[in-house]
Amino acid sequence: MNIHAVQLDPVWENKTANFDRVRRLLEATPPKPGSVIVLPEMFATGFSCQLDVTREASGGETERFLHELACDWDCAVIGGLVTSAPDGRGFNQALALTPNGHELARYTKIHPFSLGGESEVHTPGEQVRVFEWQGIKISPLICYDLRFPELARAALAQGAEFLIYIAAWPARRIQHWLTLLQARAIENQAYVLGVNRCGQEPQSTYCGRSALVDPHGVIVADASDGERILTCTISPQTVRNWRQDFPAVNDYFAGSGKSIP
């Protein structure tokens, strides 16, 4: 499966400008049909806590934009957006769509980033999601979730072979980002993709470092800093062969009498 990870420098709280930036980046590096295009957390606005700017109803402009991308490029698309929560706050979500607009998964961030004030405006989700695309089982997760390994284990229990973390991860903690991406890959014998933003916001600086980690924990692709698209290819058979050759994840579940789906 081909992956196009869009490492974006979003214009602060300007959805129209960010939609245009994404389109230009993809036009410069066209994805092959059947690929998966991945955009960062809250890519349309930056990591803003202003719900009057970020929050949308279901089927809002960011969701429509993601559908347009999927349709235009005949690819699956995963991107971050904020939708309305019943309690008056928002849901920070990762939405995955097919080219015909079918919703593959809608994951709500389970661990809002309290240090950044997110927990005051975003309601946490309750469960991980797993879907299949091009023969591999994928679980989308969001930024701060990376620090909580039990979420990756919950995805593994649903058969996940590829963990995708979309993020707005600050430069001052970038070593944590890279190390944790590798740890989640090693622990779960899975591919792990981290798609981070770059650039400057009022409260934070971001340096990108979007990366693909293989099931052995090796960083096989790194976007470094700056706005660009990271392109890479994965094979589900790599995951399956390693899990068979070195059955650590099966041993993890053995104590409960369960095995990976």
C-alpha cells in the first residue's frame, strides 16, 4: 500500500487557506490511485481551542474537503477535524473516508491534551477504531494518545496491523515523539506512521518529523522539518511474517486465552 503523509504548515485558524495548501502539495506529488492520504491533527485550523473557529456539524466543510480529496485522487483519506459534542464541547476526531465517501472510521481522541487546555473544550472519546484498506487493518489515533500504550493494545486486540497517529506535536518534545513511535511499533509488531505538522502557532513551534516505523522499530522514512509530503510503501505481509517468526503479540494475549483476530 502506498502512503502519502502530508506534513503541513497550517495557516492559523484559516480553513480555506489550508485546504488550498493541501491541494497544492498533492498536485506537486500526485498520489497513485488506491493510496492512503494522511493529514495532521486539526490540519484545517491548527491546534486551536476556539470552538467557534474549529467546530463543525457532521458533514461540515472539513469533512466535505476530505471527501473531495478522496474522490479527486481515488484514494482513502484520513484527516483531523473537530465536530460538535452533545455536551456543548467538541470532539477532536480522525476521519477516514473512501473515494465514494464511505466512512471507514471516525475516531474521537481518547486523551485530550490537558496541559494545552484541550480537555476544557474537547470531550474524550471512548474506544479505538480499526478498519481495513488495501488488505491491511488500520487504526487511526491522535497525538497525545501516543503516550498511552494501552490504546495501541486495544487496537491490536481488534486486529490492527498499522497504527496511524495524526498530530500537532511540539518541537520541544520531538525526541519523545520519535521514541514513542518506535516503541509502539516494537511492542505491537506493527507498522506505525506519525503524521505531524510543522511551522509556528501562537503558543508552540512544530518541526514536523513525520515518520514511518516498521514492525522491528526501524524508522524507514522521515520527513525531517518543513512542509512536504512523505511518500512510502508498506506490505501487510511484513507484519504477518514477523508476528509468526517472533510471536510476542500472540504471547501477550495467551494469558487471557485470546489470540489476535
